[in-house]
Amino acid sequence: MSTAVAPLEFPPYRTLANDELRARIQAVRDEMGSRLLILGHHYQQDEVIELADLTGDSYQLSQMAASSVDCRCIVFCGVHFMAETADILANRPEKLTSRAGERIPVVLPDMAAGCSMADMAAIGQIEDAWEQLAEVIDVSDLTPVTYINSAASLKAFVGRHGGIVCTSSNARAALEWAFARTSRVMFFPDQHLGRNTALGMGVPLEAMPVWDPYAPELGGSTAEQLVASRVILWKGHCSVHQMFRPEHVAQFRANHPGIKILVHPECPREVFDLADESGSTGKIIKTVEAAPAGTKWAIGTELHLVNRLKQQHPEQEIHFLSPVVCMCATMYRIDLAHLAWSLENLAAGTPVNVIRVDEETAQWSLTALERMLEVR
Ligand code: 13P
Ligand code: SF4
């Protein structure tokens, strides 16, 4: 493969104007055609979204990676755990067989695009927690459920222990799946998604102790609390969504009569409980699209998505739920410069930033991801 312009080391791309970067990205897209699939999460900035082939929430993007047929490489405009998931699904054994062993490289344009929530649950901490739990409860009656916002090593742990991955769009179905198998669940790493979902299913708050991996023992709970638990919540959160506060909801309700509050379930319970509607980024978009002209919204999710909805729906009145800027700094690391750099290297046959999950981790993660794709 070749492009008109030979790829450079990264730094010079920073100095190129956006128009030139766009033209260079487009040149690679034209040259590679359907062999290249650029996926973009809804939190990406507009200029990246405009150049993506497909956009979606975490569940939809996983499905896209799992069902890709023509493509021979994926460039993932999102964060690290999403690229890992795409690698596992696009290169699962049946797909490799159908391509005579050919792997699809999955590229993350900037390796610094991580997720602070995923980083809050290191595999060593999880294994240690499980060992400690085994001393006070029957772990064969405990199903681990991990939010997709987690490292592949945690997904593999969950797969090995009979558990399931979920996204914000199927968390309830995943918990139902888990409760059909065991009487107790452990939910990683987002305590808010776990708590909001389980409360909606009637699990009382007292039956949901939070496991703090930094507590000296038993995650900061007593043995009695763990024995009485139904859902053990890992002490993780999204730094973006925890910025939304109940007082923001109160201010909007007071100043904008009739306004509807629409939030992502990664928001804390005090905000989630006050909202009129909630859901994944995909559901937030659909909800606004389906609303009649004149609807007023205060939306609690990442800033780029809310601003884009505001531009796309001038017939509605859309506000960002917090007075403080809440953007996902790591999603924002994916910019045109990194996209052009990674695409030109891909086209030149010198791919950079390829995310490759080792075989054993991929195999066990796949077990848990396949369960996720089956429940809705
Ligand atoms: P969804 O797109 O699945 O709603 O996830 C939001 C998010 O925080 C991704 O990291
Ligand atoms: Fe992670 Fe929160 Fe950013 Fe999503 S918005 S990628 S959960 S830090």
C-alpha cells in the first residue's frame, strides 16, 4: 500500500492545519476504501466524528467490530478498552478462520487515550478481592459482572469465573442474567452504573456494600455486610459524570419550567434518581431525536456529545447539565493530527499504535463479551 504523502514521525503533524489534515485523512480513506473501517465513539470531537465511517455507543461499536466483513483494519477513535474489545471481537477464532488466519490490526490513534474509570480496577486488586471474599462468602455463588469500561485482563477474569460484560445499554439484562445463575453479584468498576441499575431492579441499598480496594481488609466492609450483600460494588467511578450534582438539576428545574433531565447512568445516584430519563449515549441521542420541537433538555453526559446535539437540534432547547466543563480529556486526545498520522502509517504498511490483546486474555474476555452480545 502507498499514499501520495510519505508518513512522518508524529510531531510534525501537530503543525499542520486542519484542512490539510482532513485532506490527508480523506486521501487514505479513498485509497483504502472498504478495507478501512474508522469507528468513532459519540464522545469524540466533531471533526473526528465527521471522518468516521460508523459512530455508536459502546454496545453498538462492539457489534460493529464483531460483524465487520470487508474491512482489513480498524482505526478506533475512542479509548483504550474499546480498541481492546474491537481487537478481541474482530480477531476471534471464527473470524480468523474465515480470513485464512489474517488478523485485523486495530489502531488507537493516541495511546494516551485511556479511561480513568477502567484504571480504577487493576487485575491484581480484583484477584486479591476475590481471595478475600472467598474467606467470608461462597464465591461459587457469586457472579462477576464488569462494565465494558475495563481492561481486557478484568474481562478475562470475569469470563474465567462464569461472568459477563455489560454496557450502559444492557446493564439490567446482564444483572438479570447473573442473578439467574447465582444469588450474589460483584459489579466492576463503576459503582454508579451498578448501583443505579440494581436499585431499579429492587435490590435495596443496604444489600450493596462498596468494595474499596485500598481498605486494609474486606474492602472496608464487615464480614456480616458481605454475607448480607446481593451486589458488591467496586469503588470506581467516571470522573466526567461524577461532576453532575443534584443542585444542578434543581437549578434547571427552577429556572426552566418544564425542562427534562436526561442523564447517563454513570451519574451518581442522587442525580440519576432526579432525572426524567436516562440511558447510554446511543439512547440519549435517540431520545432527543424522537422529542417534539420545543422540548427543553438539560443533559448530563460528556460535553462534546451535548454540544453536537445542541447544533443538530436547533428546534429544541438543549443545555449542558453542569456549569462546570465536563469533558472526557482522554477521548479528546484523539484529534485530526493523530488520526492522520496513524492512517498514513497504516496505508504505508508501517502501522503504529496497534492494540493487541494476548491470546489467553482474548479467549477468556471473548467468553464474557459473547455473553454480553447475547443479552439485551
Ligand atoms: P456508552 O457510549 O456505552 O453509553 O458509554 C459511555 C462512556 O462513558 C464510554 O466510556
Ligand atoms: Fe472513561 Fe468516563 Fe471518559 Fe467514559 S467518559 S471513557 S467512563 S473517563
